[in-house]
Amino acid sequence: MFFESVETEEVPSPRITPALPPWMGPPFTERGTILLTDRLLGRSGNVVLHLPLIRAYKTGCAFEVELTVRQGDLPAGDFLDLMMTHMYNAPHFRMRAGEPLPDRLLRWGVRYRDGTKLTTIDRREPGSTEPMLYAMASGDGLRTGSLSSGIRLWLWPLPPQEPFELAVEWPMGGIELSITEIDGAAIAAASERSTDYWP
């Protein structure tokens, strides 16, 4: 035999447990519970933002937003800008305090009844345990003259069990500030039904 095993001391393999900070997204090992919403969040001549569902987890909830962009009468360059800029959330934009927000920045936020406000342009200090609203792209499909894409907004921790506001604004997309009321109690009830994939 050419290769033969060598007698060695058996050492247990290290356990690899990839995990994101809880404010950055839903846990990979949890299924979440779907809460159907079918809400139109904003619409302009070339952009539609639709919220078909919210997925509730034990620690937070994900707003699964559908974004549709059509070219219509937009010049090709403007249409390309719309297709590209929605994929960048606030950390990709360098802004100084007091400067106006860039028109190309798609902004999201929630506001609770007690006045607490969380937005996707908030800066998070390392090690912070403050509540967070985090935006990420969740897939896209390009068709001739249009774009259909997904945006996942992760809200951590779970919102209060009362109505609260979900806000969106995107000047470049023609979306003026638009506020939709969301049922926090329904999200909390759905979160209690969320189960893990493994025991």
C-alpha cells in the first residue's frame, strides 16, 4: 500500500457556527411565520414598492418588499441609475452631519407610538445593543425595460404590540415620503408561531 494512516492522537474537530449579529438579519436556523399584508407602500410613474408579506421571527421581523422599476419614457442612463442605486443602502453613501441626503438614496424607517424612530440611515456603533432597521437586497430579475427586485428590511428586536409606522422616501424614484401603518400585535402573535428547523 502506498498511503498508510499514521497513528495519531484523536483531536475533536472544532465546531463551526456561523452566526450574524442578531440586528443584522433573521437567524438561519429559524423558519419564521409569514404574515400576509399586501400593502402598496409607494408608487410613482416608474417605481412601485409593494409589501406582500412580513416574516416574523422570535427576535425580530423581516419586511419582504418587492420593488418594480420600469423604463417608460426615462432615458437609458436614468433607468440604469434607478436599477443600480436601490441596491445600495445607507452605509454605501458617505454623508456628513447636516448635509442633505442624496436623492438617489432609498430611505426606510419605522416610528413607534412613543416617538422612537429607527431608519436605514442610522449609524450603528460597534457593540451597540440599540434597536436597528437594516436593509439588504434579496434578489432581482431583469426583464426588457423593467426590473423586479426584492428588498428585505430587518427590524430588530420585535416591534411593540401596537400599531406603528413604516416610512419610505426615494426622491430619485419619484417616491415622496409615504407612511403605512403596520399592526405590531399581529407581528408579535406570528412570531410566537415561528419554529426552528432543528430541535
